[in-house]
Amino acid sequence: MNFEFSDEQRQLHDTVDRYLTDTYTFEKFRTVNASAAGWDKTVWTGLGELGVLALNVPAEQGGLGFGPLETLSVMGACGKSLLLEPFSSSAVIATAVLRACADDAAAADLMTRMGSGAAIAVLAHYEPDSRFESQWVTTRARKSGDAYTLDGHKAVVMHAGAADTLLVSARVSGEPGDAKGISLFRVPHDARGLKLDVYPTIDGQRAADVYLKGLEVPAGNRLGAEGGALPMIEAALDFGLAALCAEAVGVMQALVDATVTYVQSRQQFGVPIGRFQALQHRIADMLIHLEQARSMSYLAALRCTDANVPERRRALSAAKAVVGQSARFVGQQAVQLHGGMGMTDELIVSHWFKRLTAAELMFGDSDTHLQRYAALTRE
Amino acid sequence: MRLEFNEEEQAFREEVRAFLKEKLPAQIRDKVLNGYELSREDHVLWQRTLHDRGWGGVGWPRQFGGPGWNSVQQYIFDEETAQAGAPRLIPFGTKMVAPVIMAFGNAAQQQRFLPPISSGAEWWCQGYSEPGAGSDLASLKTRAVLRGDHYIVSGQKTWNTLGQYADWIFCLVRTDTAAKQQSGISFLLIDMKSPGITVRPITLLDGGHEVNEIWFEDVKVPVENRIGDENKGWTYAKFLLGHERANIAGIGGAKRELSRLKRIAASERKNGRPLIEDPLFAAHIAQVEIDLWALEITNLRVLSAERESKAPGPEASILKIRGTEIAQRISELLMRAVGPYALPFRREAMAAGWQWDPSREPPGPRYASTLAAAYMNQRKLSIFGGTNEIQKNIISKMIVGL
């Protein structure tokens, strides 16, 4: 039992934190947010040069071959700086998918390019009616000869607009809800029959609803076993969930720090408002939530690659429930304690609040995970 | 970073488990697991059993006859004993006055007082709170006036937990009324058999006699029973309060009660189905179990930091707040799990072996008959040992710097 970070993990955190603090200022965030694309190629290249995009890429593909704890070390800094670029979508989740089928030459090559910053891939899996149940896949793939034809609709695919490649799940057999019968395909962004409806999310990131209509891909674009892609997809989503927990903790820490600073300086009735016990206790409550969330973000990182799937998912649901509830509390109270200023677009506080609001909803909200945890505990 | 305990720690856990399996008396274990009251004899027997194993002074260094455990071993010991159904250690001797005697007492005091604490031969209670001094402890008024080689003590203490069993009481008394509050206080050890001491029970909301008021009327206390210097008692008191918060999260006890909650919820029925399958009740259980998991990891983080010899900070306040909230929540769910059968109330039901009138059907299952009283009793958790509001003051002052 030990909660120390290794020197390597600390350095990784410090490197990314310094880079983002210097280059990804709040002003920079606002500029990127206001741009049409919603992400910045120069920043992306910079992250590639630092090596962080290759964090989870295996050494054989020219990467660092790290895992969840190193990812956690980086995600907190991404959260604090409100990074809009597709780091977790491509360098965490899609990389985790591809890593599971590294014996596929095209997947290996794609990972290499992703690690250097030359390519971006995202996983397109959830659908409008799946509500974060990963087995609910209605998108169909029909094989004829040497090709598959895909038809379906993927919902709120994070950073799909920035991607060169989409990793699309589709059903080759069975019914929605069946664990078996799901395959995964590499789909180039310019494939015929692919339509992206790109939009900003509440926190300024970009996402898209993805429509596939008669979209043809060569049979060689299938990743992994026919009909057996779900375990690989779930493993990648769980990795992403752990990363999101760490990101949310980074945001919560930033909000607690900002709120403490604010109540120490803001004067009312002739004293700093931090002298008022009602506010002191609220901040103590925020800190308690933050520390419980931090504990669970560690649990998520330590368990998200566990081979025992029910145990892994039980731990991740527990983590997401606590992190989600904490994110809601800390975000709401940070706005409250900043008073009217907390409501303004001009202060970074409202943007951290929005990132936490998004984090609570992504990969299933706290209620979803509480329910999932209860079901997994009963079995 | 890793969650698993190392091999040495695992081996220690096995050692504690084997000891409990062999030495924890079944009749004591059954009382604890079913929430029945323990007698003075039960506690003394258990303390004696630990002492015979060399574990009487939990948390003590070897030089004073303790097992010399580090904080991780203490945590494992607390977790295993609580889950196995061993009695909660009465903290006033081993965990409160003993560390003060070790740190600030003289050699004669250490030789006189520590061995009978470890063996269970002498029972201690705490004389801190007064009717007018609760969270604001430094406003205490009990006076001690030096006359030759004795102090004459007069005043009133209150909330003395299990003071009716005590052989000794450690007291904060005012020895200088002119000095400012904190600087006129001394720390005295007082023999409960001294003439002039009266113990009166306070009946609590659950009908139990757990706490007392103690009156001191011109009680003679030998000056050699003062710890450290006169008027320096506040320093020793603060030291003690720091110790009181060690292992305050109560992870093992909460796990034990959570298992009990699940057992009861599995045997209770709602619409012909086990209550534990009711979606809302299952969600309540899941929530408290998840909260406990988060607190357990937070507790381990604090231990890990201590092992790396980072000074323990006010993180203990976080553990106290969350630990008590979770314990209270579990006790509340236990009561609610039995539905209407939480309502029939007989104080005698807290005793193991007691039965409803054998000539007629008992109202509800036996396990239901203690749960409402236990729920009511557990409200104390967020009040004692520094109220949870005081803990939040500590957090905001020390961690947040407000």
C-alpha cells in the first residue's frame, strides 16, 4: 500500500503542467474555443514534441508504453488548463483500442502516427438510445465479398471533427443489447457515406453526431475478431473513464484553489468574506469532496486495466459515482462562492464549472454508475 | 502507487486474524455482531486477552510495554478486530491518557499508571467537558488550589463516558484564574475513590447509561498526580486530542455494520421480494458502500503519507467527518431496513439473551429490536471528539488557511 508517484510520473506531470501553463493560458483557451475548428494544431504538435501523445503507444510503435498512472499524472494538468484538444479521445481511448490489436499492421502504423501528433483517431461507439450501455449497438455492418457496408448513427462522438480516422463499432450479428456480434472498423474521415454533424459541447469542446449511410470499407479495415470487439471497446472506454476522473480532479483542485483565493480577497462588510463561517464550512465541504474524488481517481487508475472485468467495472462505477457527485458539488459551490462573478463568462471559474458539468455527464452520470455498481455488487 | 498491502503487512493481518479466531470469546463476539451491550467485565476480559498476547498497549512503543506497531499495523489491527466482532477498545486509558503519561509524565508516573492500563486492571475515564465548556473547552471552571502537597479540586465535569466503571479520571482543572484561558490549566490524575467525588448517571435518548456527571467537592489530589508543569495542561490536552483522532475513520466497524445491513436487507421482504432488491434501497446501500470505499482509500493515503514521515495534518478532520457521517448513515439504513418493527421499543432488548415475553409471539425479528436505539445512540458520533462543525473550522483554518 503506497500512494507515492514515481519520479517519472512526477516529471511527466510537471512537464505537461509547465507546458500548458505557459502556452495554454485562459486567453489561449478562449481563442481556441472561439475558432471554427475548436482545437489548435500548433498546441497539438507541441504536445507531440513533448512526447505525451505517445504516452500510451507501445514501445514497438515508437511510443512510451506507459499506462493509467502516467495518464492520470497528465490528465489533472489538462483539466486545470481546460485543454480543448482531443487528448483523451485520441491519445487515451483510441490508442487503447488500437493497442489491443497491435498485430494489425495498419493499426500499428496508425498508432505510430498518432503518437507523433501526425494523426488523430477517435472511437465512435455510443448511440442515441444506448445511454452509456456499451452493448447497445444498432449500427449494422453487412459483409459482401471483400468489403463491409455500414449503416447507423453514433451519438455525441467527442472530437470526431478533428479525427483523420474514426473507429466505428457496428453489429454483424445479433440484436441491440447482445454482447456478441459487435465488430470494429477503421473508417477514414473522408469515406463516402460518412456525414458528421459537428457542434460545440457545453464546455467548449467539439463533438459530432456521426451518420453512416451505405458506407463501404475494405474487409481489412476490421479491427480484431469478427463479432468480438466489445471487450476491447469496453476496456478502452474504462481507460477513458479513469482518465476523465483524473481530469475532473484537476479541475476541482483548480476551483478549490481559486475559491480560497477569492474569499480571502473579496471584501464585504469591511472584512474578507472568508472570515464568515458559513463560507468556511462550505469550502471545507468542497475540500472533503475533492479528496474523496482524488482517492477514487487513484482507484480508477489502479483498476482500469484489471483483467477481472466485473471487479474492474465495479471499481470504475464506484469511482465515477463519487467523482461525478463531487464534481457537481465543487463546481456548483465554486460558482456560488464567487457570487455574481462566478456567473460571468469572463472568469475562468465558469469554464471550469462547465468542464465539470460535462465530466459528470460523460461515460454515464453518477446515477447510472450507482445503479451499475449496485447491480454488479448483487451478482 | 499500489493499493495492496505488502507481504509483511499481509502476514501481520494473518497474525491478527489467527489471534482473533483463537482468542476472541464467542459470547463477546456475538454481542458485538448483533449490536448488544457489552458489560464492564466483557471489556476488561478483552483488554486482558490482548495484554496476555503483548498487545495491551495498542499504539504504544515497545519501551513502555507496547507492541511497537507503526500506523499501518495499527490500522490493520483496528480493521481486523472490528470486522471480527471484537469490542471497540475503550480509548480513555490506552489511547488517551497513556500517550500523555508517556510524553509528559515522569518515570514514577509511567511505572505506576501504564502497566494497569495495559492489563485492564484499572479503568480510566475522561474529565474534560463541563456544563459550560464543550467545544470551547478552554473555558473550563473546575478549580484546583494547591495546599501544601495536595491540590483541592472542586467543580463539575460532564459527559464522562462509562465513568461509572472508572478507577481513575484524568482531568483538566484551572490552577490560575488570573491567566488568560489556555494558560491557567493543569492536567491531574484523580483516584475515583477519593472522598468528595459523586458520579451521577445521565440517561441518554436511547435509554442507556453511557455517560455521567461527576462532582468534585474539595477532593484532595496529591501533587505528584499532576502531569508535567502547573498551568501547562492545555499543551498536554491538545496533544491528547491529536491522539484521539488516530484511526477515527472507523473503517473496520463501518464494514462490519454494512455487512450486517446487507444481511438484514436480504432477509427482510418487500412485496414478497428481498428488500435488498428494491431499487431505491439498493441504491442507498450502494451509495454508502461507495462512500466508505472512498473514505477507506483516503485513510490509506493518510497512512501512506505518515509512513513517508510526512507530518499528519488536519486530514484527520476529514476522516472524522466522513467516518461519522457514514457510520450514522449505516445505522439509519439499518433502522429503516426493518420497517415498522423499528418502532417497538424495550430498553432491555439491548442485552444479549433477553427475550420478549415468551408466552406470546415477539413483535418482529429479534435483530430489529436494537436498531432504533442504536440509530439514536449513533447521533453522538458527529458531536463527540470535536463536533463535525469544529472539524470543519479546523479544516478551513489549517488546510485552506482561512
